[in-house]
Amino acid sequence: MQKTDKPESVERQRLRLLFKQSHTASLMSAVGAVACTVIFYAGTQHAATFYWLAAVWAAVALRFQVYRRFFNTEPGRDSVRTWLLRNSWSTVLVGLAWGSVPLLPDHDVSTYTHQLQSIIPGFILMAAITSYGVYFSQYLALWASTGIATVSTTLYTHGLDAAGEALLMALFLPVLLVTAKRYGASLSTSLEAKHRSEQLVAQMTETNNELQHHNALLAHQRDQIEQEERLAHHVFHQLTLGGDHRLPGVHTWNQAMGSLSGDLTQTARGPEGQTYIFLGDFTGHGLPAALGALPASSVFLAMVAKGLPVDMIATELNRKLFHLLPVGYFCCAVLIELSADRSRASIWNGGLPPLLLRRSGAAGYEKIPSQSVPLGVLDADEFATEAHSRDLRPGDVLYAYTDGLTEAENVDGEMWGFDRLEQLLLRDDIGSPKLPTLIDAVLEHVNLAPASDDISVVELEAVPAAVDDAADAAA
């Protein structure tokens, strides 16, 4: 993950700004000293002018030495206080050099040259506010050394005749000091705001980098999960593909909540022509629920191949799932065995909604409720395996479904409900099979709402034996 550099502290930024701006000011000071020397020497022709220039340049050279050490030293090696002390000593020397301008001989010089000697120190202090004022203490060192030196040398050179100039300088100095202090405070506030902004940008950059890193990890994990889910879907499909899904009079619908369904619908033909139905609803959704369907499917198909009754199939399924599934996981299921001539049905219901049996010509439905706990809850000694038996006549229809059918919700959270299911199945204007119409009605109710559960429905018609044989011949 990419790391972001933390911004410098406010004090470090101020110190860097001080040395950067003071460096430029020192260059201007050296150039300005040469210009003043030319002017003064042209008026006085006195060698003292060059001595003064040498003093200014020596002080400036000392400051350049401090700058060089600062910019070539690893940040943080010396404290801010140490650098300020080094800078202040060289600042005092510069201030003394410029404050000694009144010592230059001014006999027989023009008026403007004398006036220039008087205003140069004040001009230097004004110009230095933007560079030395970054730290008020540094400007104070320049201000004090230049001011004291200027007033002292002026009185020393010209005596009481220069008292007015000295007084004017003394009145002007506090104004410069106040201005420098306000400038320093304003600059400090600005640097603190800039530092907070840099910290915020650094934090946002670091957070963004972390988000990108986590997003990349999530994308990789999502790809792995999708790949594993595709593999699980393929294995699940292959293992549950056994059985006969084209039995006449048997119609099924399964709609998964996700890519894998926790509902299992198996139809198979027994060795003597029986029709077997297994409808299971495993705890949860998706892959955890689908994993329980794999052994259940294998057990069901193996026992159907032997033509065993539904109570024995339920017993074996319960034993297998009781030892396989963790606590809290189980399978609500319906097992149906329809005789070869479709005249009799054996039904075991463990935890699913009541089956609906509509007799041919009847006005209502007979409900076949659950008579046992779901598969995988109790061990063999406590498990109830008793099955219901029903005689069937041609035209009778049997419906089994998971609770995802009646609990299917629309965007307003309204469930489809048992009343709608009963009203639709009692309509005589809908021919057999009714399952396609049922599917359309449920999907129209749900519309764009996300699926809340897996849905499975089995419609079983008591097709006469002659029709059954004809269907087999056509197949």
C-alpha cells in the first residue's frame, strides 16, 4: 500500500520560510551596499566607505554560511531554537553594519547624500519586515541592533545638531516593530491554516490509498468467491441432476434467492413405476443451505432406486442430516410416493406448510399438515416417521410448496399470502396444470422487489394410468 509523506510541522515550515526569504534579503542587502558605496564614495572620495562595505559584506557572508548549513543539514537534526539563535547572531551583525552608516564622513557632501545616510537604516528595517518578520524574535534582533546603532552613531557623529533626526528615528522605530509583529502573527496564522490543510489532504490521501487497497482486496476476494460459487453451482447441479424430471403429471417450479437455492426438488421413478417426490427447504440461503442438499439428494435417489416407502426414506434422510448438519441447521421436507396407477399417495410432511389436495369436482381443498419435526433435528429414537395415505381419483391435484411462496414480498413489504394462493388454485377457469398461471401471479406481485426467500412448488396430478403410459410411449 502506498505511503504518504506527512507534512512538516508549522515551526519547521516557518523556519524554512525565514531562511528562504532572508537569503533573498541578504542578496539584496549585498547589492544595495555596493550601490550605497558608489553613491557615498562619489560624494566623499573617502576610503572609509569601502571599510563600511567590507563590514556589510562580512556580515552578509556570515549569514550565507548559516543558510548553507541550514539547507545542507538533514531536517530535524538541530532544533528550531538552535537555528534561530544562529540566525539572530548574524542578524545583529548585519543590523550593526547598516546602523553605522551615519559614521561615514559627510563633510562637503551634497544634501541628498546626507539625507540618504539618515533614511537608509529606516529603509532597511522596513524592507526586512517581510523576510525577518516571519519570526518576530528575529526581526526584533535586527530592529534593536539597527535602531540602537543608528541613533547612537547619529548622535556621536553630529552631536546635539542631530537630535531631531535621532528623535524622528526613535519615533519611527515602534511603528516598524508593531507592523512586524502583526505581520508575523498573520503569517503564523496563515501557516497554521496551511499546515492543517496539508494534514487534511495527507489524511485524505492516506485514507484514499487504504480504500483503494481494501477495494483491491475485496475485488480479489469477490472474484475468488464468484469462482468458488460457480464451481459449487456446477457440482450442485450435477449431483442433483439425478432422477426423472419429465414425469407426466408432475410440474415443479424453483426460484432461487441467489445463485444457489436452499430448496431442493427431486422427482424420480421407482423400480415398480412409482413416482417419488422430495421437496426440501434447508436452513438459510445460498451456499450454506445448498451444501445440505447434496447428501440429501444422494440418499433420496439411492433409496428410491430400491423402491423403499417414504417413512424409511425419511428415517434415513434424518439420520444422515442429523449427523452431518451443525446445530441449528435442518431441512423442512415433504416426501411423496405415488403408486404406479396414480390411485394412492403416501405423504410424509416434516415442517413444511400443509399440502393442498383438491379432489376432482370439489369446492375446496383438503389440507395435509406436518406431522413431524424437520429432518436433522432429532435422532432416530425421537424422530416420527408416520406417513399419511390418501386414495386418489383421476383429476385430483396435489400441491406442495415451501413458505417462500406465500411469504414472497412486493416493494411495499406485502406478502403474497395463502389467501391469494387458495383463490388462484380454486379458479375453475384455469386449466391444468395451474402452475404456469401461479408463477405469473407470484412474479407480478413481487415485481421489482428483491427476493426474500427461495420459492419451490410441486403440482402433482393424479393422471390416469392410460395417459401415463401414453406419455411414456411418446417420450
